[in-house]
Amino acid sequence: MKNLGKSASLAVVAMSLATSAFAVEPFSRLSSFPIYENLPKGKEKATETVAEIVASAMKGTMLIYTDSELEAIGKVDIFDPASPKPAGIVKVGGEPTSVTVKGNYAYVGVNTSKSYIKPSGYMAVVDLKTDKTIAKCDVSGQPDSVALSPNGKYLAIAIENERDEDLNDGVIPQNPAGHLATFRLNDNGLLSNCDNAAVTNLTGLADIAPTDPEPEFVSINTLNQAVVTLQENNHIVIVDLKNNKVVNHYSAGTSSITGVDNTKDKAISLTESLADLKREPDAVSWIDDNRFVTANEGDYEGGSRGFTVFSKSGSVLFDSGSQTERLAVSMGHYPEKRSHKKGTEPEGVAVGTYGDDRLVFVGLERANLVGVYQDVKTDEGLNNRFDFVQALPSGGVGPEGIVTIPSRGLVVIANEKDAVKDGYRSNLTIYKQDNEGVSLPQIVSVDGPNDTPIGWGALSGLTANATDPSILYAVNDSFYSTADIFTIDVASRPARIVSSRRITKAGKPVENLDLEGIVAAPDGSFWVVSEGKPEKRESKLLHVLPTGQVAREVVLPVALESQMKKHGLEGVTLYNDTLYVAVQRAWKDDAKGYTKIISHDLKAGTWGVNAYRLDEPESPAGGWVGLSEITSLGNGDLAIVERDNKGGSDAAIKRIYRVSVMHTAAAELGAKEVPVLRKTLIRDVLADLNRANGWAPDKLEGLTVAADGTVYAVTDNDGVDDSTGETLFLNLGPIDKILASQ
């Protein structure tokens, strides 16, 4: 199977930018449900939760998810999917690994293993009306995936009996071997062979560790045939559930891909190739009775960074090649820190038929994205095409489970990672196939000169072209080793990063910069500010020519630099011939609760300083408040972005204030009295962030006023490192209306 290179990349970008032209109606985000909202009474909000696998119940009006931390399944009422409500949890007596639903019953695989060598578990049958476990059926091992046949007669469980990764470097075989367990359901939905699960032996099949099959995922078609992935064994097995017999099996094979980043170097470069990668598939789902799709996450030795469509006879009908990698780069969701491992790491797949369109949803665990692909009908079925439709930001970290609810036009993503200290929580994100919700993404990149998407992320400053209202510029911070100025076309939706220029000096990229602000000068050049860090890098103001070449460097006077603490320069703007720089938080010489605005007269070469009073923290989770952007509004007025360091429901302060440097002159350096700028609130941006119907980001980092007076703002996605990876690009409306509303 040949890999998809340039043509696939162009298709991805084109479709990303032209959702209105889709033959398939796109999905918009309706809501996000943080799992901590379903905690039992008395549990602290900070209690760790998990939403790993999710299923639908009650004709699509309720969601059931597994929470291994609480050893429970959770229930969420989505009668109104735009406003999901907690419906409680049900303890299941062990670690729930997967769940499926029929009628009023949830069937939950529960792991009770005390050790790797003595795996154990059962199938719990939970009555969703009474919230009682009415049966526990032994499965003779440690269960993983659970699947129900379309006719509701068979329940299959992949019994993984997973390996000990600390034993022999995780190399298999490590007995006991896994198997497939199957139950039959009677007309009442109970398991008729609860005391005697049918066991299908899967040993002796794979070329890799044939004595130790480790089934990972299972799916069942309308012929009551189960497809089972043996991830570590890089093998696929087809089982006839009527007689519990293996009817076919074959290696998942290998894939070779081009145009990927395989080097962890804090830079995105889709220039490398990888050959003969074992697919090592994780999730699997039937597309129809003859074809199924696998997410090739990889485990011990493999992972092909994509998805594959197989026939049940073993033919490879389609392979995505490097599509998912390119997609993540164009969305700003590429996990650069995972480049040397498995990149975007596709893990989950689901299939749903929406109207006449059969869609495949592929979850990218490390990119926090779900790609949507259409199964394109071709003449006589001779070809297999899966065209990219759109990408859905997962709204959380670590998308694991995906459930399609075509009857209501819904798809739900379960994000399993939960980290209070890092500012994100496990959640369920709900999309609907219409325009009721928010269209995402809000900003993407197009292909650059090398015919791959322009790599971007961690946008930390924003400025406008002086004459063209459709053009803005942004910079990235030190998450990346490269310092770039991006050109953004805001005339299209989503906004497009159409080019980038690297900041260079003497023909070489400038290193050790942490760009936190940018302002465009009237002559087409730029001033950028690099945040200093004690004993690591000094603070700098760089004058950058339109070519990206540094024309001049300005460092802070010792009297200023010596006062720096942990948080430094966060934004820069230009008014007349004076640069104004915002300092994020208090330095040594600042009074408690204050920070400073530094000014530098470019003609006179003098420096000045004003004090700025910060708001007190208002988040229930505490935290700090600081500045993250500064931009000129003309006539001596400056707009200041002030924010706390909290996201989601803990976010409280994401505000734009106006100050005047005309009415409050700056003090000379070393002055005993430093004038305080009087500030006036002109916009609370928290409501704008929450309108994205997701997890509100903590880092509102960029703000500018375009040539036509439109105000734009952008958030910093932290390079998809311990964050959702979303970048919100906001059009806040005309500046005159914003000012007039105060």
C-alpha cells in the first residue's frame, strides 16, 4: 500500500479551511462535561477521576463511562446535550476497563487482578435504573475491551492478561496467555452462560510470541464475527462467535511513512521517513461485514502513526500514511515531545452512519484530536477511499473512548487524563452534526514551501499589519527551540497561518529566545521581546527586519535586569517612538500586589517605569494574577491583558484593561516614587473563552487591533504539553464598540 504524501497533506489543509464546502455536514462542539462534577457527595473537587471508555444508553440520552480511579461507572444525562448533567456513579468492585450497553443494562469488564501472574476479573451486569450490579460473571482473566453484537445476542471480551513492563524489559512472552471470552444474552438481557463463559483459545496464531497472545480490542459485525487485535503480537484474529472458532488470522503487517518528524528537538520538521513500522493496532471497529479499521497506536516495538482499513480476508484496503501527523501539525496540535516515539499516537476508532454518510472517527491520544473521515462510495466498490472531513479538538487530554450516536447526530469523546496541578481535568466532550455549537478549529496553517503544513503552536504574542486589516502577526515562545514570526490571514474562517519567517542573525537562527510579545512598526519591521530568566537568558528587545534578520538588540539596563524574579517580560507595543513592555508579575523592587510597565524611548535611548496594580486572585483554586500582553490603542492609551493562571471552571480573571501613558508620566529608573497607572476595565474575555464550549484555557496571551479597528485575541496552547492543545483565536469586535460599552 503506497503512503499518502503531498496530495494527502493538501487535501487535509484544503478541507480544514473549507468546511462549508463539505459534502458531509460538519460537527460543531456543543458542550464539555468535567468528570469531577459527577463525584459523590463529600468528595473533594480535586479528587482524581477518569473517563476512559464511553457508551450511550437510554436511546442516546445518557452516557456511561468507566472511571478506574473510583472503581465505578459514571452516568451523565445528555437529554439536552448542550447542557450535560451529572447522574451519579455505580461502584463495580474493581477497575472497570470497558463498558457497553443494551436496554437498561450496562455490561462492564472489571479487572480484579492482584498480580500479573494471577490475572482475574469478571463481567458486571449493572441495572441502570436501580444502579445495582445484578450479576458478576467470571471471565478467567483480566478483561480489557468489551463488545456487544449488533443483534444483542453475544457479548465478547478481550482477556488481555497484560504483561509486566518491568519484567525482562517488557518483552513477551509472559504467561499466562490471553483469550477471548464470550457470553450469550437471553431475551431479558442477562447472560445465559454467566457461570461458564465460552473461551476461544488464541495461542499458536501470531508469529510474535505465539504462546502469549494479548488481546487488546474487540468489535463484532452483523454476522456475529468478532475481530480481535493482539496489539503486542501485531496480529489480527477473526472469530465466529456462534461456535467460538477462529476463522481467519493474519499479521497486522508493517507500514512505511514519509514526511514525519522523528526527532525530539523542540522543532517541528516533517522531513523524515520511517520504514517497516509494525502497526501494533489498538482499537478496532467494523465498517461493514467485510471491512474494519484499526488505530495503529503501537506498544512495545511499533506504531505506524495512522490507521488502516483491512478486509477480513487480510488485505490492506487503505492506509493513512502520514495524514494524521500532518493534520496535527496544521491544527497546531502536534506533540513535538513525542516525535521520537509514536507521534500523534492513534489509539481509538469508532464508526457511525450519519444519514447517507458512513464516517470513521480516529482518536489521536497525544495530539488531543479526533480525525473524521468519510467512507467514500466508489463504483462497484473497487476502490477504498477515506476522505478527510474535519478534525475535532478533543477538549481534554488523552482522548481514549469515542462513541457515535447517529440517531441524534452526536459524537462523544472521553478524555482520560486528569491533572489538577497542570490545570486540566478528565472530561467528556460532545459534538453535534449541525451549526448549533462552536465551529472548530479557529486557526490552522497551510502548506509551506516544502509542501508540508507550517509547524506552529504556543502562540504568545499578537500584532497587526498597519494597513491591511486581514493580516496579523504572531510569535511562539520557548516551548520550541525555533523563534518564528507567523503571518495570519484573518479574512478566512478559520484564520490561516499562511507563512512564517525565522528570526536570524548573521544568517543563522537566533537561539535561546523566549518570545512573549511582538509589535509591527510602520515601516514593516518588527520589535519582539524575549523574556529573560535569571542565570539562563537575559531579557532582550530585538528589532527584526521584514526578512526576519535581527537589525538591533537592546538589553535591559542592569538597574532593571537585576530586579527580575521568576516571571519576566510578557508583551511589547509601540507608541510614537517609545516601546512599552509589560512585566508579568512583581519584581524585587515592586510593592506587593504591583508589577511594572517599562518604557524605552528609541530616539533618546532613555528608560522609564510605571507601576501597575494587579487584581487580587479570585479563583476558588487560588493561584496568581499577572500581565500577558500590551498593545497600543493610539492617543497614549494602552490595552493590557491581565489574567490568572487557572483554566476551566477555576478560571476567573481574563481581562483587558485600558491605561493612559499620556496622563501618567513614567519615572526615571531608580526613582523613589513610581507613578501608578490608572486602569479601566474594557472587556472581560472569560465569557468569550467559555463560548467555545470546552475547557477554558488559562493562557490568554495575545491581543491586537487590526487596521480596521477589529480586536483579536489568541491563547497559548503550551505546545500540547500537559494541555488540551487547543488554540482559541477570538474576534472580539470593533474597538470603538468595546470602548463605548464601558
